[in-house]
Amino acid sequence: MEFLRFLLFFTILSLAIVASQADLDDYWKSKLPNTRMPKAVRDLLHNDWSEDKSTSVGVGKGGVNVNTGKGKGTHVNVGKGGVNVNTGKGKGTHVSVGKKGGVGVSTGKGTRVGVGKGGVGVSTGHKGHRVYVGVTPSPDPFKYLYAASEAQLHDDPNVALFFLEKDLHKGTTMNLKFTEPQSSPAGFLPRKTADSIPFSSNGVDDVLTRFDLKPDSASAEALKNTIKECEEPGIDGEEKYCATSMESMVDFTTSKLGSKVEAISTEVQKPDTESSQKYQIVDVRKLNGIKDDKSVVCHKMKYAYAVFYCHKTLETEAYAVSLIGANGNRAKAVAVCHKDTAAWNPKHLAFQVLKVKPGTVPICHFLPQDHIVWVSA
């Protein structure tokens, strides 16, 4: 019975993701008709998955059956051979459960999700490699209550993203490294689905069971660390919120900034795969209004599906910065400058790298590619 409960949950979860693309697009357009969707959001919508919207689940003598209500829609059947889900198209979405292989979801040529002994894995078929939910937790440099670890000072590529506001102008050169996003590539769940999954320290065991994660695995530690960070209070003057769906992220942002907003994320021509290189600033554009120092910044978290740590702070300015690397690589980066850092942890990464003290000078940083800044338009 426990297996059937998990199986039903995973099957419905998979079908909900399959059905979400058009719904999320429509929600964005209805709430933000004049706002361009940034790449950091587009990349999490799974554009290659189908858009069936009507799903029913039935349990009878023959086992479990799920049908989207269309003649050629999605079907789920449970028989002696396990569970099979087929969207009715030769190259559509398939979910299968075998005796040894766990649960697998495949879109044919697109994204595959598998649940086995190793936890939840995501593989983008055309790239040919698996990506797991978690990595070993470490202090997030964009959370200002945390002290940097010694290892982070030497190994974290985000170290190079911090700089002083006085250097934010055309002609400045910096040693930077724009890497591939480090957090989980897992996409958005529809809000209704996300809201049905516990997101609290009290519900961690349930979440680990739902996603078949071992309590002592790196993926489980990353998941628990994300929940812990979301439950902790923010620093003075910060309004924070962890958005477990795209809809909730949009709603939080518009509640703080109004319905007319601009959303932007860092976009890089190609990620830097080697060591950092010298980039030159070729253009700087302030995103906030001249007298507006408010913004909402949303940071992608390590989780089994897309979760963003969003916070609104005062005395914060945001900029769109165009850069060109020594090898010709181009980046349109988002820079956020914090005017007041007095409440930050004195051992925060920024202070150790820039050799300054809390509250003395404005500190800026570029955002990684899977983070988003929102400002009033």
C-alpha cells in the first residue's frame, strides 16, 4: 500500500509537470502582460513537454488507470509488468516502473526523471548525463547571515562575483568566471501541486519519502538545508519569502513592487569552463528608478523542484551590465549593490574577499544565471 501511495504521488506529480507549461505561460501573461520573461524562468518551464490539461485517476480491480480525457491523451496502467504511462504519441512522455529499475519518466528526446536507490535524478537526454538534486551543502554567498567557510574562499566560483560599487563603471576590468548554474536544474511545479507537498522542517521525513531520498544522502542534506534557510528569520530590514512555484514568486514580487515590474537575469554567451578571465565593463544601465532603491532578488535553491529564496531589501540598487571577456565571450549580467551592510555577518564572504568591514562601503555582486532581480518598471 505504501508503494502504491508513492507511485500514485509520483505519477500525478509527473503528469502535473507535463501539463504545466501552457498554464504557467498563461499565468505570467495574465499577471505581467508587459513584462518579458527572463531566461532564468524560461529555462525552468520544460518547453519540450506536452500540455495535456485534463487528468483523472482511477483505482479498480485492474490496478491504477490515469487518463487525461482525450482519445490520444495520457494513460497510466498498473499490471503484472509494473506501471506504464504513455501520452499516446510515439515520442511522447513515458513513465515506467519495473521490478528493479525504480520509477522512470522519459519524454522521448527530452528530459528524463528517474527515482531509484540513488534518489531523484534528472537527465536531459541530448546531453547524456545525469544531474542529481543535491550537492554537499555550503554557505550560500547570497545569504547575508552566513559566515564563509575556508574552503569556500578558495573553491567557490561565486567569490569573484563580489566587487565594490566604486568599480561599477564603463572601462573597469575584473577577473570573473560565469559558470553553469550550480543549483538543481529541476523545473517549476504548478502551484497546486507544490502546495500539496510539505515544505517545512516538520515535514522533511514525508518529503524524503515522497522523493525516495535516503536521510543521510547529499541530496537529502541539500533539501533539508534549503528548508532550514527558508525558515530562519531574515536580517534587519529584509522581507524574505521562499517561493515553491512560479505563481507564488510572481505574487510575492508584485505584492512588494506593484504590477508593473521588470524581471531580468544574467545571460552569458557561453559559460566559462576554465579558470576566471578578465572581463571589461562596456555599458552600465540602472534598473531601479532614479529615486527608487527597492528591488526583489530571487535566488535559486538546491531542491527537488524549483524553489526560489526571494527577498526585498531597501537601499539596494540594481544594474544591467554588459561585459566582454578577454576571449571575446560576452555577458549581460545583473549587478545588485547593497548600500547598507551593517546587519550582515562580519565573516561574510564579501567582507573577507574585499577586505572591508560591515556598514562601511556599498558592496555589489553579479547574479549567477539562475537568479532573478525584479524592479518597478
